Amino acid sequence: LDVYQIRIRNRITPTGQISVSGEADPVPPVDLAAVTFLTNGLDTTTRGLDLVVSETERFAGGELKLSAAFNRNYLHQDALHDALANAGNVNETVLIPLEYGSPATKLILTAEWSNDQWGVIVKPTRYGSVYAFSYDSNLPTIDGANVQKYSPAWCVDLEAHYNIARSITVAIGGTNVFNRYPDETTPGGSYGG
């Protein structure tokens, strides 16, 4: 079991879109409505834990290795720093993906059986919920911003292998063999649909 806390000062993050309309005419003239750039505008703290449990046993003429790995973490914005951030340019289009755009939980279960010639690996992985900023005002809110929730999802990876010789192994397998896709993004997930 590992428990951790990571604090980052002056984290590099993109700004929100900064409108350039109404600015003095640029030289040379350009067709530009807004800009985004990187800034050291945030302090963040990430807290979490990793838990790994494993067991190895003799089974069906070979060796069976079972393991489970679980992660839980949460990133929190501590402070906005520079004038750009304080002016509101680091907004929900930046903060929602930063704080909620990765699964808060992840579980990986692995079963690996092998003998001198054959082997099989089955690895289901569960990703927790994810939230994305949305322009759809009918969706629920987090911190005052509309968000779309993507449901937790399981993906399964499979592999089988055969040892032809001591240094030659043939393997066949696939990742996400059941072709699991996340929830479909609503039209409000992008500006103007």
C-alpha cells in the first residue's frame, strides 16, 4: 500500500480562450478571434493511494499468478497565481479537465497461467467515472460549470502464447477485446456542437 500527496507550485497549464476582439488593429492584419497559451498559473495538490495484492500458486500443471492493483486519487486546485489566472482566463474549460478529466479510480485484475510450453493472460481493467466540460446547459454542474459524466467502464485484454523453443515464443492476443467504448459525447461537448 502506497499513500501519497504531491504538491505542485506554479503548475504549467493552458489558459482559457482569451478574446482579441476589440484590440488595436494588428500589423500585419490577421483573422484571429482568440488565443490560448501556457502559463504557470496554478498550485495543485494530488492525494491518493495505490494498493497491490498478488498470489502465486501451482494449478493445472503450471503456475497461476493472480494480482489486483487499485488506485484512487484526487487532484485539487489550491490557488490561481498570476494576473492571467486572476483575471478569469484559467476557467472551467481548463479546470474541469484538470480536476475531473481522469478517472479517480482504476482497478486492474490479472490472471496469468503458464507452464513450460503454454501460457494465458486475462487482464480486465475498470476505469472510474470521468467528467468533461460541456456547453450544454441542461447537464448537471460541478463548481458551477456544466459537465457530462462518462460512466465507469471495463476493458478486457487477453493473450495466449506458445514457447516453440527456449528463446522463441509465439503469442496472439488483443487489447479491449470486447470493443468497449466510452459513452457518446453530447453535442454540447464541443463549441457550437
